[in-house]
Amino acid sequence: MKKTQVMAVLNVTPDSFYDGGRYASVTAAQQRAQEMMAEGADWIDLGAESSRPGSDPIGEQEEWRRLAPILEFLPTLGASVSVDTYHAETARRALSCGAAMINDITALQGDPAMAQVVAEAGCVCVLMHMQGSPKDMQQAPQYEDVVDEVCRFFEKRISFAQAQGIAREKLWLDPGFGFGKTVRHNLQLLQRLEVFKQFGLPVLVGTSNKSTIGAVLNAPVDERMAGTAATVAIAVAHGADCVRVHDVKTMAQVVRMSDAIVQGGCDEHG
């Protein structure tokens, strides 16, 4: 039975929208990483720069200062590590420390050297769609057809990546739920998620605790687990290959149950 993968979000930053500051210390981040592995994470996605709406970028030096201590620790857990960065030098250093994936919210547009770093490493690379930048992406996002426009974006970025020497089979796609989209746009992405399977590449979906869930449910950020579970189940049903989540234990169960329903069975009796 196909298993939808679970990517655990580990933010070592003081200003992330959901868990800002909670894992900013090395000790807290290491402890949370251990918990995530025990709770069923297939990947740990490590980020040191917040990409919440309105956030300001940080420099590579500060990004690496935050990342380095936990990157040195994660391989001891046997974790598959993704690093959420668009800085080429940060990516190069992270890959040399054992990271296996670069999760680039700019789809290789944020740093002209990133494509070469990824190509030379032969690592997995996530290409995410974003309209604008984190600083301004939610000011007035507009699309004629959000799914169609994201597809056209993917066509261009896949072609670019391959032209830079990145093997097609190393690419993942993320439609960028919450990145330059309204509530309606985000819901349409989930409704029509299977359209992105046309590229024959893994599709990553990150809906966890985001503002669209808060808007639909009128729920603050710490009361969005049920809404997140609904989006995760729908994403699995519509073909997601991996879901990016904060609440690993609960969402891993949602994924496992959704997989069993979608695929019509499981390995257990009953």
C-alpha cells in the first residue's frame, strides 16, 4: 500500500506564525526532533527564517547560526532532513551536514546560485509556488484561475531546473497553500489538487494551522488542529504524496487512516 509521507515542521526561529520561539533554543529543538521521529515523521523540515505573511528576510549568516547546532544533531537520530531555505550557501552547508532535501519557497528564483548547488549535490528539491514574497504576498493576490496559473508556473520552473542540470526525478512540487493566495484560492488548490499530478512528480502540501483554516472556522492559531486534519485528509484523498505538518502524532494518524480509505485496505485484520 502506498504510504503518504509526513514532513514535520521544525522552526528554529523566534517569529514563525505557529510556534515562533518555542524551539529557538538548541535543547528545545533537539528534544522536539526526537519527539517528531517517535511520532511518525518521515522527514524533518528545518527552517530558520520565517516565511509568514509580512515577515522580513534574514541574512545567510544569521540563518546558518540558527541552523548549524540542530543540523549537527539530526543525523544522529537517523532523520531524513529537509532544509527550508532559498539561500545557496546555506543549502550547500546543510547538504554537507547530511541534509537530503532543499525546500525552496522561491522555486530556485531567490538565489541564482541555488540551482547549481542542488544539481551538484543531486539532492531532492521542492519547487514551491508563491505570488510575490513573504513580505507582500498577502496584500492583494489575484488569479484568473489559480490552479491553471500554478501549473504554468511549474512547467517553467521544472524546465529551468532541468536546464540547470537537476534531474527531473529529484523534483517535488508544492502549490504553496497560503503563499500569495486568498482563502478561496487555497480551497481551490485542495479541491483540484490531483491536477498537479500531471507532471509525474511528488506533490507536497503544507496546510498546517494556516490562516485559511482560521478564516473558515473562526479559530485562533492554537485551535486549528481539527481544521488541519480535514485539509490533510482531503489532500491525501486528492493525491498528495507528502503533507507538511506541525502536530506530527495526530496528523500521522490522519494520514494513515486516509491512506487506508483511499486505497481500500490495510495490513491489519479487522
